[in-house]
Amino acid sequence: MNVADSAINLLKSLIATPSFSKEEDSAAQVIAAFFSERNIPTTHKLHNSWVRNRHWQEGKPVLLLNSHIDTVKPATGWQRDPFYPGIEEEDILYGLGSNDAGGPLVSLIATFLHFYDRSDLPFNLILAATAEEEISGAQGIASVIPELGSIDCAIVGEPTQMRMAIAEKGLMVINAEAKGVSGHAAREEGINALYIALDDIARIRKMDLERVSPLLGKVKMTVTQIEAGKQHNVVPDSCRFVIDVRTNECYRNEEVYEILQAQVQAELKPRSFRLNSSGIPLEHPLVQSGLNLGLPYFGSPTLSDQALMPFPSLKIGPGDSARSHTADEYIRLSEIREGIDIYIRLIEGFRNS
């Protein structure tokens, strides 16, 4: 059986194994068994697993291949069993996590196997199959990076149609609370916190930060949740709302928070500052290898484990981001085969740079 067929069979096993964020233990066992069958030593931490190439040599640069094993929960509207790896038209593989990010994960694993026994690599390889990507959890790639030692750069497997995402928007979620004074709705009493929040939301809708990225565009701010009031006849003294902020590389999350807080009356409390915009320079040898293959590049609006990596990283993989988190999610087997081929040629070009 060739590496592509082995990868597809592994993907079928992963689809059949529920692996929601924080519940990835069974999927991690599937990954461990796959490497054990090939006598490849595997290291584990929590629900994360990683392997190193056979001819590891201290002092060489290190290339990390990374993708995630967790999935979101099935969306409403599935017309088939999300945990049954069904194939139709001889090319379409259905199943939860098939596209995000099972296809990229098994393609990277197949690529790792291709290079595993090579003694002529000018760098070391680590393949890490990690948890909690869908929630940017602390027990995923963030817990693994300190265990891996020095990493020079990474390939992050996500569905990009094998286009190179050389930049990625960051994410900051902000809890906001507008405060007023309660009073009877029938009289001119109180200060309506809901009205304060609506004024703030109107300002947020109109805000247009001046630094625009050529790859990622503008910083995008969206109010996604709101809650106020307990009774119809009481002026609410508190209104809570949530702001989803997608930052470009021109701003740190802390800077956008400070700009926002200066413009609104509500008290803002960011849940975290750690998910900043990330990426890799165009002149990086890994990107240059892709350009030599004719691969297009773009800036990605979606977040991945790139945001948690303190080294240059390139996001690329088979599948289509538009299928992620959708009912009847699927990936094409031809996309996986093509993805493996491109990954191999991408690394070969990087090796020869």
C-alpha cells in the first residue's frame, strides 16, 4: 500500500472516531497506533502526539509539520452520519473533520513518512498531531511547543486548496459592559444601559482603523452577542455585549483594545491578547519553494494554530476552508493525493534552497 492509500485509510479511521475539542483521547490513540505499526517512536503529552525523523541530528535546523486532530461538533443539517466515512463518486470522502483538518493532517503524515528514512536531509523533521485547535486551547500546540526544542519554521496543515497562506488574521474576543442606573420604565427615571450600549455599537460599526494590510485588509470588528434587562418595566442598569475583533499584522491586539476603549463608554475586558496576526515573509525559503512550484499566496481571514507559534509558519493544505464546520463536510481523495505530492515537492525545494 502506498503512502497516499495509507493516509486515506487513516483519515477514515479518524472520521469514525469522535474527537471534539478537549475529547481527543481516542483520536490520539488512533494516531499512536498508526505510527506504532510502522515502528516509529512516538512522544505523547495530553492528547498531543509527535514523531521525529529517523536520522535526527542535533544542531540541524528543524522544520515542524503540524495539524490538529480535534473537530467542532456536527452542525445542524447533516444528511448522513457525520462519523461514517462514506465515499461517493469514487472521489468524495464525507465525514466530520474530513476537510478540517483531517485531510491536511493525514497528507502531512504521509509526507513525513516519505522523508522519515532519508539520511540526506539538511534539517530535522517533527510531525505533531495536536489537540484543541478549534478552541485555541492551552492544552494543544501551546503545551507542545516547549517540549519540541528549537523550531526554525513550520508548515501548518489547514484546508487552503494548496494555496500558501503567508499571513493570517489574529483574533481578540472582548467582553463589554455598559453600565447605567435602573429605574421604572413608565417614568423618566434611570440611565438606560442598553441605549449606552447601542451608541457604543454604532461607533464600533463606523470605526475604520487607518492601517490596512495589503494581504489581510482592514481590522474587522463585529458585535456578535448582546444581553440586557430582566423585566419589561425596568430600565436596565447593565448591558453586556461581545465584540469579535480580527486584527491584521499592522496592529497588536493590545493596541486595538486601547483604541476601542478610548472610543466607547462601556468597560472592555479582552478574554486574551495572545492570538495576534501571524505569518511568514515572502522571501522565506519555504515560501520561495512554493513560488517556484507556481503556488499562489494569500492572506487568510481564519485563525489557526499559527497564532500560537513564535516562529515563521506557512499555512497550506488540501481541502477548502469554505467546507469547514458545515453539514455534510467532505474532502476529495484527489485533493489528498495532490496535497501529498505538493507537500513533498515544497519540502524538496526548501531542502535544496
